[in-house]
Amino acid sequence: MHSTGFDFQPRTRVIFGADTMERVGEMARELGGRKVLLVTDKGLAAAGHPARAIGFLEAAGMHVAIYDEVRENPTNLDVDRCVEVARAAGVDLIVGLGGGSSLDTAKGCNFILTNGGRMQDYWGVGKATKPMLPLIAIPTTAGTGSECQSFALISDEETHQKMACGDPKAAAKVAILDPLLTVSQPERVTACTGIDALAHALETAVTRKRNPLSAMYSREAFRLCHAGLERALRDPNDLEARGQMQLGAAFAGTAIENSMLGAAHSAANPLTARFGIIHGQAVGLMLPAVISFNARDPRAHDHYLELAAAADLNGLDELVEEILTLLDLARMRENLSAHRIDPALFPTLAQEAAAQWTATFNPRPIIAADFEELYREALS
């Protein structure tokens, strides 16, 4: 059996279960925190999650400063604003509470606060030279898996390019997975983040960096997301399904950390940057075409079959059919023409997709001409 080696250093303690957010104060104290920055978004205030988190932190003796201006697809400007709040409060620990955007903003803030400079300086891997503050990540969506990754995805305010800034020091010390927090998310968010998590499992399962450890996480992530997504969409209060999705997303995030992503994400990023298509939706749009493209590689084909078997699906056709069914259920089975994207732009989009870092990990070598073909396939 041909296997890629791996070097697994779990950097994040994972706490899972209903009501586990109550432990945030205890965890902050354990990590030596006294002055905490809570990074979150205003939309969560209505659900009461930030207020509860502050209560638990204050009960543990913490002073809490709040940055609640997080926006979807945060830019270096958002990070700089967050850093201002952190500096003024002299914080020694960060808590990220929210979706991927909140967790990315918290990580981005940690880079600048501890290592100085600007976000662009950290584009790539391992560019932070000084230690960072302890970070506690509390996701309220089940999608990005950011809580189990050492990357901050921050867009460049000028060029709109997504910068993946990764460093082992940026990984959360603790991830608290409390499925109760995901019940309050709107159905559209459940759908988009759920499809994203599913795509993470499917992409990590076949990349060139795939190894026995990442494959184990990809398989279990796919099994959990496949089991939970339909149920969570049909009944938002199904706590077991919410738990499956949250754990599935975290496992898929761990798989990304160990094997990276592929062409579906490379093709999706220019669609988000140029046309504002929500990330999970853009990935879902490209996924069926990318699976067909990759499955022509015998090894990738076998890896897809492993995933299918883990979810009791029979073969590749059934796997693709099931993904289309879930996209239907998520009201995301559409094509590029629905977004009125002019095919004349495909060459430009294809060039941008081919330049994405994730494209280098795709199981089949992929160039701009291939991406152009994928966009055409996703057109109708």
C-alpha cells in the first residue's frame, strides 16, 4: 500500500457536547488569561451567545473587551480594527465566537498583535517569528472547521484575493464544540456551511497530500456530514444532527490541516471574490464537475469509493447523485448561468483558479484550460 507519511501534532484540545460553552471561563483561566478579547459578530447578539460567553468569562475572573464588528469574508482592514481594540485593552487571551469569519478575524488579529506588520506579511506558511496569544475557538456554525486549523483566511482589501495565512502558532489551544450554539443559525447558513463541510471531506480525501491519518478524518467527516445535513435542514432543532454536523466540520478541518484542499475550492474562490457568491454555495456549484474530473484518476476514484462506502453509498454514481440531492435540499442545486456570469469571463476566472494554492494539491494536475472546462460544465 502506497502511503504518504505524516507528522501529526494535535495543537488543539477539542471539547464536544451540549452546553460545553459553559467551560469557556474555566479554559481561559487554565490558559493563564486575565484580559480577554471576545471576537464575534453583531448578528449573534440576538441569539444571546456573546452575552453568555461574557458571563462565563467574567464569572471566572476575566476582564472582557469585545470586538463585534466581524464581517463576512474579513479583510486586512477588519483585522486592523480588531487589533486596535485588543491593543487598547492589553489582552492576553483571545476568544473567537461565531462562524469562520469570526474565527479567521480572531486568528488574523493574533498574528498582528503579537508579531506586528500587516496581514499581507503572513500570506503563506510559518511566517510568524514570535509566540502568539492563546486562542479559544467556539464555532456557532458547522462548516469551515477553522477551529481545528492553523490558517486565517483574510481577503486583501484592495485586490479581494483570499490570503491563506498559516502558522502552527495560530491554531486554537482549545476548540469548544457546543451543538446548541448552531441551532440559532439561519437555514441558509446551515445549508451553505454544511455543503462546505461536506466539500472539505470530499476534497481532503483525494489530495496529493492525503495520508492514512487525514483519510481517517475525511472518512468520518463525510459519514457524519452525510448523516447530519439532511436531518439538520429538515428539522433545525434536531440536536443529534447538529452535533453530527459540528463534529463532522471539525474533523474535516483536521483533515484540511493534514492534507489540504483541491480544485473545487480553487474554482470557487474567484467566484466569491468577483461575484460575491457565498463560499459554500460556490464550492457546491463546482463540486460535481470536479469530482467527475478527479475520478478519471484511478487512485482518486478508489478514494471516492472509500468515502461512498463509509456513508453506505454504492459506487461513484451514487456518491455524485447523493451530493446533487443534498444540494437540492440545501436549495443550492443551480448553475453558473443562474448567477448571470458571462462565459467570456471564464478564461480570466480560470487563470485565477489555476493560480490558487489549493490547485497544487489536486489529485490530477490541473491547469487553466481544465478550469475553463469545469466552469463551462457548471454553466448549465
